[in-house]
Amino acid sequence: MIEYVFGLAVRAIITDDNGKILILKRSADSKTNPGKWELPGGKVDQGEPFDKALIREVFEETQLKIALYNVIGASQQNLPLIRAVHIIMSGKIVDGELNLSDEHDGYAWEYPDNLNDYELADWLENFISGNAKQEDEKETDSDGILSNPFIKTISASVDRMRGKRRSN
């Protein structure tokens, strides 16, 4: 039996004033999820508080300084010998101009409801698809569109950060 090592990663849902979130496209030569889209963030170093790690990682990847607000959720990524647990938090830019590191080839500001239009990193796709929900358990919103509970959670968090309330 293979013994897995669990690693901790942290990710930020960073919003703009219009309610869009920042997603980054991993470089084509990345070891994991090359060319796919993800939230900013990365690994937590040994002994490092995870909130400080997220602030550090976002700055290293984007040159943006952020403030963190709430834990949105978590996702697991199964690599050959490591299971990475991604803690996803909400955040807002407090300073800086977006300037990507070599880890990423591009970025986009996108509404949470449109994330499925992108080829997402496996852990983010799992988080959004809500693989714990069965197909027949999906909810329908007021417009008759199938909705996802994780997209609703992300959207509600974005609205809270913008000072709005969602009506469901």
C-alpha cells in the first residue's frame, strides 16, 4: 500500500470592484496542471502560518498585497505521492499592480459563474463541480439554470466583500 504524504496549499479568491475574481493560467512547463487556470496561491512552508503563506504566495505570483477575510472551502489534489489540501480564502487587494511571475502565462478577471468556461486546474475543477453532489441533486436557480453550491458560495463571498447581499 502506498503511503501518501499530505501537503497544505492555500488559495485566494481575490475580487475586483465589479465582483470578478482573479484567475491565473499556469505556465506550459509547470509540473502540475500545465496551461490550466487556477486561483493565486501555493504551498505552505513548514512552520509557516497558512494565512501568512497565502499573503506571501499571492505577492510572489502577482506582486499584489492582499487582506484576507474568510475561509471559503477546501479541495484535495491527488498527486503521485502527495495529497495536497487546498484551503481557499477570500481576499481583497490592498496595494500593488498586477505583475505575473514566471509561474503563470496569463491572467483573467472573471465572474464566478463563468469559471467553467476555462480549462481549470484539477483541484479547482473538483472544488467547483462539487463532486460530493450527485447529478440529480443539483439545484435550479430562479432563472431555471442549473446552479452549483460552490459557485453560489464563491458568489456570496464576493458579494459580502463588496457589501451586497445575494437573494436566493
